[in-house]
Amino acid sequence: MSAGEFLLGLGNFPYLALFGLVIGAMGGFFGVGGGFLMVPMLNAVFGIPYNIAVGSDLGQMTGMSTAATVRHMRFGNIDFKLGMLMIAGTAAGVEVGANILEVLKHAGTISIGGRNVEAMTFVMSLVYAALLIFLGQAMVRESLRTIQRTSGRVKLAAEAPASPVVLKLRTFRLWPMVSLPASGIEAISLWIILGIGFATGFLSGMLGVGGGFIRMPALVYVLGCPTVVAVGTDLFEIMFSAGYGVMTHAFKGNVHLVLVLALLVGTTIGAQLGASYTRKAGGPWVRFGFGCLAFIGVIAVMIKLYLSLFHA
Amino acid sequence: MEILSWLQNLGADANAVAPGFQARSMYVFMCIALPVAMGLVVGMGLRLIERMFGIELGRGGGH
């Protein structure tokens, strides 16, 4: 179903804005974009088809990341050269991801155990469930480790040992090599930068997420960017990947303008509320809570899939 | 509510499964311009408030 076919009653505007406010507040509170919760919840709670949820969420994300980038620019935390180089990989990734979603949109229904279900709903529900499980367990594990470390129960080395994959990527020397003075990087293969951009762009185009959970660790651990530069450059990159994503999804008729506006109004206010409360609460328990929230998201997605399979 | 109805109508032709579908240029323009304009207004507004009251950004910028 396309945005033009999907009838979204204007009376739903306040509820969608409220929903955006809740997700925005949680995102601001937990220090993440919240995109990976937004799309599956729009589908599970409001019954919005995945392709419209992805396209419209990218619109909301474009607005949020533009506002955040404008704020970050005054601190000089953005490595513009790195950001611009990454855009080429990001744009290619977004295009591939959006086209896969387009194929799923036109794939019709598939039969699962004798019951018909939309191919897009089935595949996207499973992909989102896998993504939420991956992110949820990573957050819960990391927060528990931090809690144990701060309580003195576990002694960790000053720097966590890098994984073999990261070590291999760091020594990858395929021409052309580029230097990034703003990040203090003397030489890095352009292919690594494009690869990071492609991977996060793919997730943006197909799932409507910012991809910060991949880009941030990649910038810090693989490229060796200082964390403050990684944060600013990540926001700059989200602005372009979401902006390109909303454009390509608009050409495919996947963006619902009223939904974009409702989400933007809600998330803009919610993110500021959430961020101000983070300063009061903060800490690993907050990340632990968000990890648990991701598992609740998995349950909601699975219930929706079950209902569309057995009660359609 | 007029702006909502206008936005709703603007996207009404976004029926990509219809034969010969082509997104209207105004619809595509608004899909990009609406969030960017709102982001710029919010970002600059917050930046102004931060400057006026000397507020420093927290970790991650609270995006």
C-alpha cells in the first residue's frame, strides 16, 4: 500500500503527535534516536504499513537530525570531510535498502502454514524482531557490565581489547587512502569509509533507522575518531541519509506528509523533555531499561504478526 | 486544520501501485522541505535559547 492509498484520519493527528512525543522522550532520555522503535510501533499500534512507516519516519528523522546538527555546528564537532566522503556510500546503501522494501511492497501475499500474510509485513516483522533482540541484548549486557564495574565487582582493563575484525579493518590499506585531519586520522582506506556509509545507509533505506548504533562504534573503534567528533559527524550523516531516504521514498509514494508533521511535532518536544531528564537520572540503569524496552518491542511486533496471520 | 488537509491532499496521488505513477514534484518537494524547515527552525531556536541562557549541550546533544 502507498501513502496515497492509506487513509489516515486527521483526527488521529493528536494521537500520533503524542506517540511521537513518547518515542522522542524515550529517545532523548536514553540518548538514542529511537528510530528502531518508531517504525515497528507505528505498525503494531496504528496499523500503518511498514513502507509508509519507514518513509515517514525518515522524514521525522531528517527534521530531528537537522535541528541537532545546527546545534552541534557551533561546537565544531563535525568532521565535514569524513561526512561528505561517507555520503556516497550512504546514498548507495539507502537506494539498495529502499528498493528491497519496494520489492517487498509489490510482492503480494505469501502462505505461511496455510494462512496468507503480506510478504512485506512478514519479512519486516522478522527483521525488526531480530534487530530489536540484537540491540536489546547489547544494551543490557553493556549496562550490566558497567554496573558491575562501577560497583567494583569486576575489574576491567583500561581499554577493552578490540575484536579481530576491528583489528583487521584498521590495518586494511587498499588504495585510495585519505587523511582526515579534523579527526586526527593520518591515512585510512576510502573503501572502509564507503563501507560504513553503505551499511548504515542500507539500514536507513530499508528499516528507517538512523544507523547510529553501527556508525558510532565504527567511527570510534575502526576509524579511530575522537568520540565528540564521532557524535557530531554521526548527526551530520543521519541528516543526509534520512534526507536522501525521504526523497527516494517520496518518489516511491511511501511518505505520508501528515504523519511526518505529527511525528515531528511530537518528537521535537519529546526529545527535549527526555534529554533534560537524562541529566537528572542518567547512568547504566537507564540503558538497561532501554534494552528491556527493546524486548517489549519484539513482543509487540510478534503479537501484530500473529494477529495478521490468524485473525486477518 | 487547513494545513493538514492540504498536506493530506498533496499526498493523495502518491499511489505508487497505480499504472503510470509519477510522484508530483510539489509532493516530493514538501517531503524534504517540511522536515528540513522545521529542523532548522527548532535547531536555531534552541541554539538561540542556549546562547541567551548560557546552556551547554549534554552528552550526545540530546537529539
